[in-house]
Amino acid sequence: MPVPKFDLIQSLLRLAPDHRRAALSKSADIAGPTGPALRWYLGGEQEPDLTDEVDVDIILAAGRARKPRSSLDTLSDFHQSDKLPDYVYPARHEWLPFNNARGF
């Protein structure tokens, strides 16, 4: 039975980075369109082929979980929304202190 798309995305984003090598060797038998994305997340050398039938959202989740602070250049030619934060380029957050005291 296939894993529902959004369950798979949430799972990829929540996996801890521990024991990826052991999991990568065990993931070789996972068939179907999600196998390459999972193996890429786990540290596999072969990036997912965007012409595969796997959904780009799954590839994006795998890439963000694999390299949360790096650019995902693999996806830059695939989608028009490459300027969206945390799509191809990691989101950049800036925090500035603000004092809103009104003289009380």
C-alpha cells in the first residue's frame, strides 16, 4: 500500500539525521517513485530524476531535509517558483529587536 503523499512529506521533514548510512543501505529495495527521493535524502549520490513520476513536492521535502541551509540547484530549472523562500534557495530570516515603548 503506497504511503499518502503528505504523510511521506511530513515524515521526510521530521526524520532525524542519525544513522542515515545504515538506512541508505536498507532502502535499496524500496521500489516505486518515492525510492529515489528517499535514498537522496539519506545521502545517496544520485539525485532524483525530475522526469520520474515522483511528485516534485516529495523531492523538495527530501532536499530540504537533506540540506536545510543549502541551495537545491537540482530544482532550479524545474519550476517557475524558484524564487520562493525555502524552495530552491533556503529561507533567510533576520531578527531585529524592536522597542515599542510609549513612554509608560
